[in-house]
Amino acid sequence: MRNLTNAQLAELLDKDIFHKISQAADSLGLECYVVGGYVRDLFLERPSEDIDVVVVGSGISVATALKNILGKSAHLSVFRNFGTAQVKYRNMEVEFVGARRESYSHDSRKPIVEEGTLADDQNRRDFTINAMAVCLNAGRFGELVDPFDGVYDLEDGIIATPLDPDITFSDDPLRMLRCVRFATQLNFTIEPETFEALGRNAHRLDIISGERIQAELNKIMLSAHPSRGFYYLRESGLLDLILPELVRLDLVETRNGKAHKNNYDHTLEVLENVCRQSDNLWLRWAALLHDVGKPKSKRWEPAVGWTFHNHNYIGARMVPEIFKRLKMPLDMKMKYVQKLVDLHMRPIVIADEEVTDSAVRRLVNDAGDDIDDLMTLCEADITSKNSVRKRQFLDNFRMVREKIKDLKDRDYKRLLQPVIDGNEIMEIFHLKPSREVGDLKKALKDAVLDNRVENEREALMQLLMEKAKKMGLTT
């Protein structure tokens, strides 16, 4: 964060595009300001190529004048229904809109729009740090207009609304998720009155589409520390409406003096561990959902205490429902998350026992090309406060990784797929697709995965004939 004078702002805006916008606006006698995220990011020293410009008057007319000044190298798009225009020039996009005031009906986040002043336009902005404007007209070039002291909130690391937060959030409930998202991305604190308004207006999320919600969630997930956002979502009550499956993890039960760990806190710790290793959005989603099946699987067993048997399998079955509700892709990305949730206990079981070739072969066979991501998730899942046990797991994981590397180096796909397939089995024994064929294929596959025979034709054919004979099959 840097403090900038008007002169310094003018120097930072001393670029061809801004002077051309200034020329276009002045030629029409209209006030013109760069606003929002671009101004915020000037103070935060963050690069930005997306420029939003507010014109006190017709934004379309200034955009058209700019296009005429820039010539053939610029492309103009006009959206008259919305009163906006866009100019694409080189690697930049400049959005133009006329200053406006907005009013809302209770059942829609689409405002009724009227022409307004710059002050009206700043009043309708979501947060003080996004309500700053810098004049582009030649006579006032670089002059900051900051009626809500957004500069001071940037300096203090605070997210606050320009006006009454209850009105801001009720008018457009998506702003509640944007509030959490900005706090997460910028590592800012949500101002107390603004935070309390999140809880009071959480129910308003019911008018927001799943697509809008998941877009904000994904931005939170891709931030440096997404757990910060999920704690805000949980404490405000927003998470109850978005991902109630996660909220159910935030419960610790004690019986006969035995308590299980807080699985919500654990989940966010795992997510942070994964984020240190990968920026893969879908691996991060797998980390967030890896224990989502625990509440449904939780049982008290007097001999051992609390158990969560098959929570991985239950959680994997919950993934499609969650993705569908949030309008997330139901393609290979969802199947990838589902697979990792399902398999995330396997490496831990292997690492808790003797690390055998057979167990590693089966793991690699089931995980396929996602084996490295699965190992990253499983290593992140080791959050034990017992340093000795944690070290033992991580040492064993290193052994698992070494065996995986050895399999990869020897072309594991060829090694683990029997050279005699189902079609050949049907031809040899004159069978149609049937249970018998499946049993024979499984016998060969198990033998290869357990490394009981080499994956070579002669050895597998001998095993196949022995198994077929026991089943009463003849060639």
C-alpha cells in the first residue's frame, strides 16, 4: 500500500490510453473518471489491464469518440440496453458507463437505473475501496475523489460499505460474497458493522444464481489463503446456505471423556497445506470436500471411541450433488474431485502399515494419472499434533512416492494392465460378455497387481487356464 498525491496519480496515469480518454471526454465537454478496481490497485501496487470509466453523461458517446481517436487498432462494442460500451485496445479493455443512481426491488438484484451524478455513482459502489475515482479531464487530470475515505480503509486493511451495509447487501446480495472474497484476496479485515450485516442479510442469497455463487467461491479458493474466507463464511452464516455439508463438520462431540477433533478446522488446515503445494483449483476443492462424508458416517464404538468408517466413500457420493447445486462442471473436473475424495484414505492406510509393492501397485492402478495429486492431498491430510506419529507417516509417504516413481519409470500403465484382455478371454473360451469373463479378468488383474506373476503372456495364460479349469470352462 502506498500513499499517492494527486500529482503522483497523474504520473501513474501518464499513459497514452488515459490521455486519449481525456481528449475524447473534453471534446464532448463531459466529466470523466477512472473508477473502481483500477484505482484501488494503483494504491495496492497491483497490475491491472481492465479499466472502468464513469462519464457524467453518455459513456457510449465518449467510447465512440475514443474509438475515432484510436482508429483501426481499437475495437468498439456498444450495449445500448445497458448504457455501456467497451473499447479494446492492444492488451487493454476499457469499459465506459454513464454515472447513474440505482434502486432495487426486493426480489431481484437487477437495479432500476437512472442518470446521476458522480456522487450518485460512488454511492452505489459495493465497498469504500472500490468507490474511489480519479478525474481524467485535462484540467483536473489525476485528482482523486474519495468521499468515503477508501484510501484510509486501504491503509488500514478494512472492507467496509460506503453506505448502510444492510441496504448495500439487501439491494445486491452478491456483494456479501464479494465482501468475503475481497477480504480473503487482500488479507483484509471486514469492518464490524459490515460483518454483522452479512449475518442479518444472509437469507437474501436465495435470489443469487448458483453460477454467481460458485464464481465467487472459486475466486476465494484460488486466493493465497482461502481458509480465511471460509471462516468468514462460517461465522457470518453464509456457509449454512451455500455449503451446509461443511457446516456439519464444525461440531465436536464428547462421550465417556473421548472427543473427536473438529473436522471443520482440520479441513481448512488440509486446504491450506494443499495451497502451499498447488494452485490447482480442483485439487483445492478435493481438499475442501475430502472429509465431507464424516458427519453421516460418525459412530460411537465403546471399544475404540469415535469412528468414521467409509467416510471417503460416502463423501465421494456427495460430490455430484454439491457440484450440481453450485452449478459447477459435471464433467471430468467433478469426477477428478470425486476420485480424490474416494481414494484419499488409501495412501494413509498404506503408510500406517508395511509399505508393500502390492498395495502401491493397486493404488497406482486406481488413481491413474492423478496419483501425484492424490499423494499431495494425503500428505496435506496429516495434521496430527503428535510430532513422532506425523514424522512416521511422512517418512512412509516418502517410501510410497519412491515406489510410485519406480513404477512410473518402468511404464506402470503397461505393467499393470494384463496383456490378455477380455476380448481374448471370450474368444478362447467361446464366451459372451458374462460374469465368468469378469471373474477371469479379475483373476489376471489381481495376480498382476499383487506381482504374483510377471505381466507376460506365457505366465498369464497358465494362470488363466488353471482358473478356467476350476470354473469348469474348456477351450
